[in-house]
Amino acid sequence: MVDEGAEEPVYANKNIPAFLKLPSFDTNIPRNAKGFKQTNLLQIIDQGELLKANAFQSKMLSIRHPVLVRDRPESIGMQLPSSANAITVRDIADIVGYSQVVHVIDVEYQEEMEGWTFADLVDYFEDEDRILSVTQTTESSSSFTERTRPSRRAAAQYIQKTRHRVLNQISFEFSQTPLANYVKSPSFVRDMDWIDQAWPHPSPHRPTVQYYCLTSAAGSYTDFHIDFGGTSVWYHLLSGSKEFCLIVPSERNLKIYEEWLDDSDQAHIFLADRIPDPHDVLRVALSQHQTLIIPAGWIHSVYTPTDSLVFGGNFLHGMDIEMQLRIYESEAHSKLAERFRFPFFKPLHYYAAGMYLEKLIDGQVCLPELEELPHLVKAIQSWWKNEESETDQTATVAGAVEYVLQQHGCSSFDDFLRRLQQQIDRNVQNGISPDKASSRSPEVKVLTIPIGKATTPKIRLRIAPPKTTSDSPATGNTPPVNDTSEFRIKLSSKSPRPEPLPSHVRVARSKPREDMSSFVDERELLKDEEWVPSQTEPEDQKIFKGRKALSNPSAQKPKRVKVSGRDRLLKKLK
């Protein structure tokens, strides 16, 4: 029986009541023959060991539908702090530093407040009055205990004056802080992520979008959005609870979403009510220690019933390139500010194209990637044509193209595109499938020669069977007939993470995005044009310069060495 005298609950955002009226998804569904729980919209994993990159590559799982992992994070290859079961905002501050600047959102107005640090967040989350009255809307005039430092700043005074405000922090990227030493994304993400697989190592710049820490107060709400650049998201809940409203990114729904973004009354419209097919709307609850994978292009909003702490990250991959580019073009059309977009988006695609040329030659491209590669070729061809016609060609794009051309010995970008298209056509004609691709991977013997201390690089000498002429580039660069072996020099290092960089604070009054894609570090925008891979140094100096290792060997083109060279090296090894 409902108490008629009871007061209606008051929420921090006017769209929360409409969110809570959505029907919850029933996760009690039977497993299929492959051991997965799958519906038309959601895939549920109870055995984390099954969630591997090859499950998507072989189409056992769909990379285009959300995945809910209910197994422990270690089962999917994640690494978390040893105290992850009881980690707090203060614990995070102890690691990254209390002076670390963060962007905090006022949930009611969906606007950012300036001047906040982790010290302020600790004070806010540990405030006893807030904890006891998270559902109250009246202001408190009681004293505010100083916990983290002797002097209070404007941000802390704001807490005291507006104690009923619900604050949400969803954009702290920590890959360049000490916290990065304690956290690793799911292994399948690292195996698919273009930043890990294609971006050259080492380099002074790379997109810092892979590791975020979110601290959300009870009652937080983030309105509907799509993560920048059409990135997919991994989202692990360390503590608390979260609820998601997910909308299928059909072309019709995307157009409705874009119209909603342009609506002047957007803040008062609950987008899910405009979706014509109710089966395209999915409400999913995420509990402590569970992980959610949100695919490219999915529209979603997020509600936080209780104080929550989340680790997550964004990644681009090769199995839904069309959707990723669709979202990128939509952002460009809407003139979204650069700081809210994926950093180094175009250079990453050129590097990915170089990676795929090598994988195509080796027969290591899975069928879902092969089906998507024409979209990548079309995009970089169009971008380069426009870049050539502009006098202000970006240094990062030019550097990426120069790097790829040198790695593959191409005389021009047109030459590179021709080789890439030829290899795509060859793989299509040969009917490359995931099983065939994996069967073409030769067994290799690995000899490791340590050099100096543990933190210095190691040379890994891989002796592989010879490639046939059909595996060679279609441009005639076929190895000599007597070249019966191939050496691949790969470098690895366990170098310590860099120290945290100085923080920058900017005020932004643009709609926030949940799932870590709201803010791009301003350092990247300031330096976006500065880094170009050196192409003038000899290859051996460029690889070993500064004794920094290449943590991603696949980014370097293998060197072909004659048999006589192999004999000499093996003799030295013995």
C-alpha cells in the first residue's frame, strides 16, 4: 500500500523519473550452445574466460551489441589495485595526489564547475551530512569539517553552501599518473585497441583515452550521448551501482538523436520517449564488480543510485569501422568543440592502415575486419586528398603518413593505398576466415638476450618459416628465393610509468558525457601539432635511441636478413 501522505522523492535531474519508469531488462535467460547468454540486444557473460578477442573475431559474440560480464574482473584479464574490493575516493587521491585537477559536473544543470581537485572530491564524498542526507534537498548550515588541508578554497566553500547539490566526476584520465601502474583494461580490449596495436612505440604523444576514473555521487545522472569518435567503452564498477539506458544506433535512431541535440528544449526532453520502437531501448543495471562493454555508436544515459567508483576506457578497433566513422562525421557536422572529440583521430587511422597492410600480407586479418577495411581505405583516401589541397596540413597527419610509407617502403601515399587495396582483394579472393588466419601463424622459436638491467630493452630473435610469394606485397617486393628464414627483432621493456604531468583547468559549459569521453586533456590539444616521427635518423639509431623499448613490436616493419647473417647470429648465441 502506498502512503498517500509520503512526500514525492526529489531528484537531482528532471529526467531521472522518466528513466526510472523504463522497464528493466530480465537477465534470467538460458545459455546457448556456445556457453553465452544472448538476446537481440544484450549478451551476458558468466564465465569471463570466454570473453576473448577471438570470440568477436569468429563472430561467436557480436562486437555490435553490449556485453554484460558478471564474472570477476580477473577472469577477463583485468588488473586492479589489491584493495579494489574496498577502494575509496581517498585511496585514489593518495595515489594520484590531492592536488590533481578534476572536472566536476553539477548534475541538475549539467554544467562544469572550475577549480576542483581530488582534495575537494575527498571532502565532498566524506562529508557526513551529505552521506546522511543524500536524498534531502534542504541546505544545511552546520559546520564543515576540514579534513584534507588547513585552508579551504572556493570549491570546498561551494560544498558547504550547497550541500544538497549532487556532483558527478566522469572525466579523469589517469594513464599518465601513478594509478596507471595498478590498473589494466580487459585483455580482449588491449588485443583489439588500435592505440595498443598500431600507434608507434615509443612516442611522446598518443591518445590518452584508455584509462578513466569516475567518481559519482548518489543521484547522479548523465543525459544521452554517444562516446566520442564512435569509440567502444569498457566500464568496470568497483563500488556502488549504475543503471544504463541503451539505445540501438540504427540510422533512424541516430537521426532522432541528432535532431534532439539541436533542439533548444533538449534538457526537458527524455530522448528514449522519442524512439519509435520500444524494443530499441534497453535498461540495464550494473552491480559492484561487474563490467559492461558498450559498442560503437550506442546512445546511452546513466543513472547512479548510490555513490559509485568506476574504472573504464575508450577504444577504437577494426570490427566496426563504418560506425566509428559515422559518429566522427556527425561530430564534425555538428561542429563539436575539439576538446570533446577523440584526440589524434586521423593519425590513428593512418597508423591502423599501416598495421593492416602487414596483417593482410601475413593472412592475420579476421573476417569482421576484412569486411570493414574498405571503409578505412575510403576514409584515409578522402582525408589525404583534402590534406594535400590544404596549405596548413597538420604535422601529426603528415608524420603518420611518412611513418607508414617508410615502414612499408612505399614511394607515395597512392602507392601505399594501391598495395593496401591489392592485399584486401587478395584476402577476399582467398576467402580468409578467422580459422584460416590462425592456421597460417607459424610456430616460432624465441631466443631472448637480456641487455643490462631489467628495465632495459630485450632483443627477441624470432626465427620463422619463409613466406611464399603469395604472402608477399603485391608490388613485387618478393624476397630472394634463397632467403629461407626471416628475422624479426622485437623489443620489450618494463619501463616505469611517467610521472604525472602538470594539470590544466578550463571551464566548459557543454553537455557532459558519461563513460570517460567528456574531456580531452588540454595538453594534447596544445601539442597536437608538435610530434612527428623522425625519418632522418638511421633505423638502428631510431629504434635504440635513449634505450627506450618498443612495447608494440607489430608497429615496426620486420627486417629481412640473408641466410649468412642468420648463421653468424646463431653462432654468437651459442
